[in-house]
Amino acid sequence: MLESVGNIKGLEIYTPEGIFVGIVDEVVIDISEMGIKGLFVSDANPALVEDDVSISIPLRWVQSIGDVIILNRFPNERICG
């Protein structure tokens, strides 16, 4: 699928409705399973996430990765810290 985990860092993330979520700061890796666990976003969209809370998006929420990341789901309610 991807040549390198480094290719994911810096990509923009969007909800299924096309709303900007944030930019991937780090890729969360589960060493015991040797796989990607999620995507860490430190400066998420304030319309979606309250009080500059950093979020980790589970990989199972990712629909596709290309020039941007499109999610297959995102909470309908604003995320609070």
C-alpha cells in the first residue's frame, strides 16, 4: 500500500463529508503487532475538536490514503478535552 510510514506524515485528513480534520503529525505504531495503530494530530480543526486537544485517529477509521487521507467515520459531536 505505502512505501514508507514517512509518506503519511504531513498529509491532510478529511472527514467523509469533506471537512478538514488536521494534518498528521505522527504515525502511532504498535511495536508488538508490527503495524500502524493510528494517526496523531496535534492541531486539529477547532470546529471539530475543543480547546486545542490533540487526537489520535484509529487506523480503522481511515478509508483511503493518497494525496490526502479520507476517513470512513468521525464523531458527529465535537470532541472535548
